[in-house]
Amino acid sequence: MVMNIKNSRESVNSCSHCNLKKVCFPHGLSADELSTFENSVDKTVKIQKKEKLFSRGDPLTSVYAIKAGSIKTYLSTSKGQSQVLGFHMPGDLLGFDGFADDRHTSNAVAMEDTILCELPMSNFENLCEILPGLRKVMMQQVGGEINRHHSLVLTLGQMQTEERLATFLLRLSCYYQVRGFSCTQFNLPMPRHDLANFLGMAPETLSRMFAKLEKQKVVSIKRREVNILDMDGLLGLSHEICTHAEV
């Protein structure tokens, strides 16, 4: 669970003034519904890089919205092997993995210093009863999780390594575009070994694929900074048209 969380909470800022409100919990809520929702959000939670938000088996006590920073979700085997399930960034919601039996089924750890808004489950359940708009948002989020799972199975099962990387970069580009940022120049929040794990390839293979995309002048890479030089070329490699972010 969150370490030293008691000393890391402060009053949440107004959702109505947050630049992520169109992609977060308040999406689709009326002004009156938004006011009711704001009064139910508990606190802003700060966690440091490499600090866990929750662990597999922990009771589901809250759902979270990322305000700044990034979170990695993953599973670990008894032998210490890990599989990255996803990367979650500002505007993304976390905690739905615990809806099935009130316990988290994955681990969530901060990839960098991260700020989240926390909505306790007791408040969440009450809000879903009185705010139809919030119930719709939650259904969309659950549906989005299913779509991401299906997409990941397709990516890992049918695509070649170059196609996997191109598809991921395209989705990340769409993610930033939806949030009003540049879709052609952005930073990768995750280290390469985690990205390689997520895409089902060795880190050395990922490095070769990045080098190949650079040689083709599709992208340029400087450390974690990605600059998309040829969006049409990236679309062609990914065999996919991205209409919204599904990282």
C-alpha cells in the first residue's frame, strides 16, 4: 500500500479548474454533478518514484486519478519474474482491477514522483447512485480496460516486433494529442527495459527496432525523448488508425 501516505495528503484542487477534467472522473458531469463529486474526492496523494500505490491482494479501498507523473502496473511470479501490464499517465484512472472481489489483482508502482486524486470506495458507491454521469464514465473506463487487453493480445500475438513498437508509439502520440499536448514530440515515461517487457521483446531487440525506425527517418530518439518525423510512415507500420489514446 501507499507508504507514509498520512503525511503525503493535502486538500484536492478544484476539478472544475483542472486541465484534465475532460479525460478524468468529471468527464460528462454537469456543473451541479461536478460540485457534488468534488465534495466527495478525499485528498491529493503524493507518492515518490518506485513507491507502491497498491499491491496484488490488497483490499480495494479507493480508486485514483493520476494528476501528474506516471504509474506502472505489473504482475510478479513466485520466482521473481515480472510482466508489465500497462503504463498509466495523467488523466488515467486506477483501481478497477479490484472490482471483481474487492482486492487488487495487480501491483501499481510510481515510475516517477506522482500526484493522484483519491476517491474512497464508500464515496464512489454513493456517487454512482446519485450521479448518472459518473456511472457512465465508470462503464466507459471498464470497457476501455477490456479494449486495451484485447489490443495487447493482438499486438503480442500477431504483430512483428517493429509493428509492436510503431503501434505503441502511435497510441502514445494519440494519448498526448487528446490531452492537448504535442503528438509528435514527447517523452517516454518508462525505462526501456519496462517497455521491452510490455511489448514482449528483449531490451536489445527494442534498441534495434528504435534504431531501425531512426534509419527509416520515421522517428528520432534522444534518450527518452521521441520526435515523430513521419506520422504516415508510423501509421503504415502500425497497421492501425488511432482515434483515441489506448496506451
